[in-house]
Amino acid sequence: MKRALAAVGALLAALLCVVVARALLAGAGPAPDAPRADDFAVDAEAVAKRLAGALRFQTISYGAEGSRDDAAFAGLRAYLAATWPRVQGLAPEPIAEHSLLYTWRGRDRDAPALLLAAHQDVVPVPSPQEWHHPPFDGVVADGMVWGRGALDDKGSLVCIFEAVESLLAEGFVPERTVYLAFGHDEEIGGDAGARMIAETLASRGVRLAFVLDEGGAVADGMLERPVALIGIAEKGMLDVRLRVEATGGHSSTPPRQTAIGILAAALDALERHPMPAHVGGTFEHLVAHLAPEVGFWPRLALANLWLVGPFVPWVSPRVPILDAMLRTTTAPTVVRGGVKSNVLPRDAEAIVNFRILPGDSVEDVLAHVRRVVGDERVAVQTPDDRPGRGPSGVSPDDGPAFGAVVRAVRAVYPDAVAAPYLVVGGTDARHYARLGDAAYRLLPFRVGAEALRLAHGTDEGISVENLGRGVRFYRELLKAPLAP
């Protein structure tokens, strides 16, 4: 017995030594010097006014719910041409009617190109009367630009235009060819705009060093220092329709379960039994970059994910954003059934939205749904117009392309920590993945926890200060070579 206890004690001591050693080794070394930003002075107030003008065009993507306003997109296109005339000299090509592709030829025509992406379209505004400033008036007030699309995604579009316009005015020629790709239907999947731009470039044999699109941001509140969350992958998406048919009849003599009851049981089962969490992959990459930046005690956990990882899924369901980074999420979003309080429904259906983690697939989700529901009375279908898509590939979080984004971040945010991150929504970047090995997703704006709410919510806006930062970021990215 004594020998056994001694052996256990020795094992525990060895484990403790490993855990502490890993935490000590993960400690932050001397911070690298921040790259020196150029001396270009951004007139952020003027940029704000120009963004306000772009917000006045109601370039709404409705999807199946309504029709696109072609005049609004044409108006925005004319506004872009008149406001940034030097960029207009890059001979923009209309793609799929309203998307735009600009080509800025670099000195080395054989080098893989850089593609900067943003989108022109915005989501609808369901309750404009609740906004403090009308959503399409483009109001500049209180240090902010207010309006639908200010943050998602006309803010970055305008900052790209500003950066390129200013560099063209200086006679700058990029090292490699730069493509500017501005889709018109990102909010409904980008299948007409960005996909067609990607196909156009592929038909010309274009290869990309990397793509940079929206996605992460420079986030406050995670650490004492801001964290630049650079998306290295994005989730896939699948809508699953659950449908139940029944005989109907009068509500005075109901069966044990109505169509709605059967459907409710299926939805309850799916919410109680989500797909399994995976602590490795992109989450492990994020943790590895954050571990050196925290104090010793939290670093004990972050530097030893191999040990604490099995316990993380116990905690993650209580923290939705953490849970979304660890698993394919399950979200019932639409329920329909019944026509009158005293009539048994003849049918009921629901739409369940899944955001698919890298490593899972559309087929995995469907198999999971059928297994968990386990009821032949519930038909499991995918809507004909929404077949779903798998997750993107995972881009490297080292090497020259990732390093170029990090250096541009630190030139503008010298105190920021850069970390790879899984984008839980969708972007146009996935359409360009076929053209190269690296697609990154970052809005170069410093934001707090309210950013997700503002992006598609009431009183969307962006600070004038952030616009100045955004212009400087894109200038740095365009001017810097891809160092090995």
C-alpha cells in the first residue's frame, strides 16, 4: 500500500511539474517592437462624411422576402466613382450586375496577388422608428456615423477606398497585384456576387497570396490589452426542416400528441442533445496565442489545455460565444403550425439552423438530427433553396500572410495582442478560398461587446476614430511586403 501511495504521489508531483513548467514556458517574452506606422494624416471627419453618403443608399439584401432595389446599387456605384476618382481609374468591372472588381497591377506581375474584400449590401431594418437617427440618413453625430451598414460592412469598404485613393495620389505602386472585390449579396450568401468574382479570377489563372475580408475585430474586454481576433476559418451553415403531418380534427377530442406536440418533442430533443464539442482545432490555436498574455494562474489552465480540455464542454453551454467556438450549434429559429384555437393542426413544421464547426459536415449534421429526433412521424428535410454549406478550410496562423496582417494591426494598435479565431458567422471570404491557401477575416476597428448587437441591430454605428484607424490599417497592409 505504501508503495502504491508513493507511486501515486510521484505521479502527481510529476504532473504538477509538467503543468507549472508549461505555464512558465508559455509566459510572455519581451514584446516585439510595434511596426512604425507611416506619417500619413487621416482626416477622419472627412472620411466619416463620405461614409455617411454611402449609407444613404438602401442597398438591402432581402433574400426570398422581397426584391432588390437595383437603383440603390446603381446609385452607390455612381457615388463610389465620383467620390474616389483615382480608384475609379483602376477600371472596375461589374460582376453579376452589381458586384465590383478592381485590379491594381503590382510591380511583380508573377507574384501571388492580395485580395481585399468588403460588401455593399446590408440587412433590412425591421423597426426603423426605434432608431435614434433614421437608419438610412447617414448621420454624423456624437463622434459616430449612424446608419445601417456603418459597421457591417460599408465602414470597411469606405476605408479601403480611402487607403487606395491616398496611395494612388502618392504615386505608390504595390509590390504585387491587388484586387478589390466588393460583393452585393453577402448578407444572403454571396452566391451571385463573390462567387462570380472568384470564378472570374479563377478563369484568368489568378493565384492569391491571401484574402482579407470582414470577420473578427480588435476586441476590448477579453484581456487587459485589446485582442485582434483574426479569423482563420468560418463555420458552415445548414437549415433543417422538421415537418409533421396529422389527421386534424376538433380540439375537443385531441390525440395524446398533436402535430405540434410531436414537433415540440423533436425540437426539445435537439436542444437537449447538441452535437459534441471539440476543444482542439481553431480553439486550441486561439488559446495558444492568448496564454502568454494572461497572469500565471489562468495561464496554468490555458497552457495545459491537454489536461483541462475535457472539462471545458461542461462550462461552455453557459457561455454562448464559447460554446459556438467549440461545437456545431443548434438553433430552432422558425416554427409554424395551427390555424385556429379549436382546430387540431394537420401539419406543423420548424426550421432549425445549424452553424457547422470545421471538422463536421452537412452529412454529419443530418445524421445527428435523424438519430436524436428518432421519430418516424417527423420528416427531416433540407429546404430546396438552401442546401447548406460545409465549414471553410483553416488558414495558417503563422507564415508571411498571417504575419502581414499582424504587422498592420500592430502598426495601428501597438498594444494589441493578435490571435487566430473561428468566425461563427459567414463571410464572402470562403468563395475566394479556391484561389490560394490563406483567407483571413478582420475588421480593423476597435469594438466592445456590443459590436455583434450593433452590426445587425438597432442604432448601428461606427466611431469616427475607428474610421481613421481603418484607413491607416489598410495603408499599412498595402504598403508592407510579405516578409518570410
